[in-house]
Amino acid sequence: RIRGDINVLLLGDPSTAKSQLLKFVEKVAPISVYTSGKGSSAAGLTASVVRDGGSRDFYLEGGAMVLADGGVVCIDEFDKMREADRVAIHEAMEQQTISVAKAGITTILNSRTAVLAAANPVFGRFDDVKTAAENIDFQTTILSRFDLIFIVRDRQDVENDKRLAKHILSLHKQGGRVTDDEEQKKEMEFLRKYIAFARKTISPVLSSSAATKLARHYCSARAEARGDTRQEDAGSRGATGSNENAIPITVRQLEAIVRLSESIAKICLMSEVTEEMVDEAYRLFQTATVDAIKHGQVSFLNDEVREEILKVMDRIHSHVPVESRISRELLFQQLRKVGSSRVA
């Protein structure tokens, strides 16, 4: 059986409404479960065997990914999960099953669910000087299971900041109460029914031309990723210390583009995937995952300047203790003494 659900990872700066988006998806999806990574264990996400207090018999309890079968599970603070707990959901994310062999109970549970996860980079905020591999603190095995990986940045934009501040202040003027009008409730209910109808009744298939274009897009993505790796080999190995892509382009990414194409056909209530749908799916893949791979490859910084910046950052960390303050002039004087002539 081929997985048909799409897994999405939102990786970005704090205060970019990632949790709000997860809450909205939980409200709209016909079947959904919301959980936080910090308060979730491997047994809570998959399944656990519990002993009954009265009969002393063992029975099986499904976790969040079992309860959300046929829907979506939203995992907030995904980066706060323990590594062992993240490994436990590998099978559920790819094979969409959970195998249990505990206390004499051996069974396989269905977890045909999409995963929407939100996380922060390893430094709390994205560092433009560092590469994607240095900003993303996840293993390749878990990253390859996400069909789309979106980098969410908190960019400084005056107009956007004004619009956001106006919206937040308008909520506080209402005493924190958000009132949904009848029209908005009807739209939400229609969207929920539309999603349920499309998932249940539409099963699109790939046309021959769409399959050919999919193969061509996949080969070009692999070649592009290979070219980026070779370019890093030539110049930036010394500055970064690693030339590996944080998110590899594998056959799973080809299946991801297929799933995206089929989901677009389902939205359009069409039984066949066309070339236009494949192009749109590949555009989404380029905008999300491929851009995430290229994050940190700043074009206006050559290798020499980038290496100098990293050296200066290391010297600043060695001269300034944690949670302490120092004047800019004194810091410049100390850095110049150790040879950082390009600081000023």
C-alpha cells in the first residue's frame, strides 16, 4: 500500500504564528489530534500496553497517531521531543502502521494520518550566516519523511508590522474575545465537508504525460542538489565544516511530488493528474523543500568573508561570557588585539 497523506514541517523563528496555524488545521480537519512535542512520549504518540486495575489483564491503548487515523495529527514544538520519541514515529510516518509486540500482545495498528509539525531551528532563530545543515537539528531519517519543509522567517517589514500590530490590538479591544460571525462558521463547515468529500470519493491517477514530466522534474532536482554539493566541496568546506545537505533529495521526494500532484487533483475534484498539476506540485516542492536546502547559501558573501565572520563570532563568544554585557568599543579593541582587523 502506498502512502497517500502529506507530511509538512514548519521550521522557523519564534512568534511567526506556527502554533496558530496548527490550531486552525485542528479545527478545520474532519479528524484531527493536537499535541505538543515536549509533553508527548513515544507511547503517547503511537500505542501503549496498559494493565487493567481490576482484572489485571493487559489491553492496548492507541496514541495520538492511531486516534487521528484518516485525519491529521498536529505536533507543536517538534524540536523539543526526545530523539528516541521521534524515532518511534518513523514507521507511522512512512508505512502508516504501528507495530506492537508487548506483554504477549502482537498486532499492527493503522495510522493513516497526515503529520503537520512545527519546530524552531537549533539556535532559536535562523542564522543567515550558517547553512541549513547547521540551522536544522534533525536527523536525515526524519527530515526525508516530510514531503514539504517550509522555512518561516520573521522578516522586518514596516507595513507588515503595522498590519499585524493593528490586528492584535483590535483583539485586545474586544477583551480577548474572538467572535465568529455566521458567515465565517458556514465557510468553515463547508471547508470541512469539502475536505472529507474529496478524501473519500476522489482517487486520481497519473496520466502518461504527467508521469513523464514527474520523472524529468525529479532528475533535475537531484542534479541541482548534486551541483550544490559539488560547489560547496570546491569553496566552503573550510568555512562550514560540512558540505552535506541537511535535506537529501531521494526517491521519497519523488513520491512526495506525486502525492502533491494527486492532492491538487483531489482539490479540483478531477480523476486524472494533468501536467499543469505536476508543475504546480513541483513549484510547491521548490518553494518549500528545495529553498530550505539552499538556506544559508548567501550569494553576496564570498567564502573569504564568510570564513572571517565565523572566526569573529567564535572570538566574540570566547571574550564575552554568557548573559554578560560589554561596550562595543571595548569589544572592538579586544578583537583587534587578537588580529581581527576586518571587524570595524
